[in-house]
Amino acid sequence: MTSLASLPVGSRGHVVRIDGADEISIRLLEMGLTPGAEVAILGVAPLGDPLELEVRGYRLSIRKAEAARIEIDATDN
């Protein structure tokens, strides 16, 4: 298992868990990043932050620090 922040562009995986129990982790869950949800890395901004994701049929941009809190089970492409 690895963090979402460490996956390269084009990778896919499933959310295993989100570290923490604060406002940020709750907000990530509210945005659809719940355990079992499939996530794809679509792109990264030129300076490496934020990341563009596809989750549950919509696009989402999150900071790299937030993505580091999301544990992913990466799937082969």
C-alpha cells in the first residue's frame, strides 16, 4: 500500500483509508474519497501541487499534503 501522493500520473487504485480524524480527513471523505472508491491520477500542476484526480465520475483537485494522507491499494494499468 502507498499514499495517493506518491503515485505517478495515469495510475489507478482504490482508497484503503484516510489518516487522521480532523477537519481535513472529514472533508476528503465528504468529497467521495471513501474506502473502496476507485481513484485515478489525471495530472499534476507544473510545480507538483495540486493533483488532479478522477473519483466517482468527477474531477477533483487536492493538495499533495492532503493526498499523502490517503492510503491507496494501487492497481496495474
